[in-house]
Amino acid sequence: MACNVLVVDDHLPTVDLIRSALEAEGMQVSTADNGAEALLSVSRGAPDLIILDVMMPVMDGFQALQVLQQSDETKEIPVIMLTAKSGDRDVAHGWRWGVTSYLTKPFSIDSLVALVRRVLEGTEAGLVADEAEPK
């Protein structure tokens, strides 16, 4: 079964790294560079998983997450927050709005791919702090 993943980040090198790794795992990847574009993408067809950065122009990840969680059509889509905002307040904000898991930047691509697999299998919900540099 091919899974559809939406990667939302305004940093193109990060998007390209994630896209390459997930496509190598047989996943279909679409992208958006801010929360507003992500919501438009989701309205055209719900992905199986969203990887969502926080700090982006136009609409940040927390705002997009809130909109997703307020809709019956999108509130069940798992969301991995992938962000440099790792303070207790930021993490609590993500949990309050229903994030499935939280991975901090910098991250290792292997950790992200493993987390994506676990979330898609329904076996992961939690905080994963990864201090490794992106590969």
C-alpha cells in the first residue's frame, strides 16, 4: 500500500531531503511551503500523514494544526511536528492541538523515516527529540 505524505516546510533543502527519503521507502510525497498551502492541499485530498514545520510565513504550523483539528474531515490525519521550536511551551502547544508526534530539528533522516513508519502503522505517539544533524 502506497502512503501519501504531505511535507510542509519553507526550507527547500529540508523538504528535498525528506521527499527523497520517503520516496525511497515507496511513499508518495506532496509538499507545501506554509500552513495555508497545506490546508489547500488537504482540501484537494487528505494525505495519510502530515509532516508539519512550525515557523513558516503566511500561516505557521500551529495555526494550520488548529484548523486541521477543528474539521471532522481532517482531525484524524496524523501530524508529526518537525521543528526547531522545542521549548516546553511549544511542545505543550502542539499536544494541546492534537499533534501525533514531535521531532525536533536538527534531526536524522533515519529517525524521521522510522517515526513516519511507526505513525503510519499506528504504533507511535510521542515526543522524539533528536539532536543529530540532518543527513
